[in-house]
Amino acid sequence: MLTLPSLASRLSALSPSCGPTRLVAVDGYAGSGKTTFSALLADELGGPERAPVVHLDDLATHEQFFDWTERLHSEVLAPLAQGRAVRHRVYDWELARFGASRELPAAPPFLLLEGVGAGRRAVRRQLAALLWMDLDAETARTRGELRDGPALAPFWSRWSAEQTEHFRVDPSRPFADFLVTGTTGRPLADAA
């Protein structure tokens, strides 16, 4: 079984995959613990200057839950591959529009890409590693709905249907390098 420090060590031994940066995806069902785990892993890798986290929720929209690939490539991955600073727009889920921008340092050793679909086919070739939060969809949804409250139940219904379809067409788990338990947030093992 891996520990967080041993996982960080394994990731540090990988070659850069997107310019000078090791791009690491943390994928799994909504509510599986991706955001919490990504923050812990970023700290273990040296903090936000050395391992910033890009949240796919900042790139998705109400109309485009999974149609963010072009934004990701143009605003994040292209500058990252060129060793330039990243500046990407951040979607405001309450106002339903893009608002602020977020800037990330040029050429960090790591960039963690966190969110449902982070390990999708269109991104996979640029990844140094893909981590999958190993928690079933039903349990993850229950956790997410508890977190977000009953007011977002209609949103969760629509989201869950689109998430199911996304993973049916473009699954990430079969391509995972490492599994992380969504129950405890502890790395489990190589995904092999």
C-alpha cells in the first residue's frame, strides 16, 4: 500500500509530460474526494507554487459540463507546455458566467488537474500520471448531495446523467496509474 509521501516520491521520479511540468490528473466521480485529496497531494509535493491545482469546475459551465477541453488546452495546457505562466478564466457557478481569472506560475514542477474527466482521452497523452478516486458512483453522489444540500438536487440529477454518459463514452479508470480510496483519501496502489 502506498502512503501519500511515497506517492509524491513516485510522482517526483516521473519525467515532465507537458513542457517542463509533470501534469497529474485526479479523476473520479463527483463527490469522491478529488478536491480534498488534490489539496493534500499538492501540499506533499511542495505547495501551490510547486504544485498548483486547476479545478475543472472552474472551466466547465452550466451548459457545458464536459465540453471544456478547448478551454483547458488554450488557457492552461498550451502555455504550460511552453513554460509560460498560465492565466485561465474561472466560471462563477452562482452568476452563471465567467468572471475572474486565475494566474499560475510559469513552469511549476507539477500541475494537478482535478475534476471529473481529468483523465479523458483528449488530455491523457499530456499526463505524467492519472490518479483515480476509487469510490462507486452511488456513494460519491450521496456524499456530493449531502455536501451541496437539497436545493441542488435537480442539478445533481442532470449532472449524474451526463457524468454517467461521459464515463461510458470516455472512461478514465481503465487508464489510471494509481488508485486512491475515496473513503479515506489514502493512496491504495498502482492501478495495474
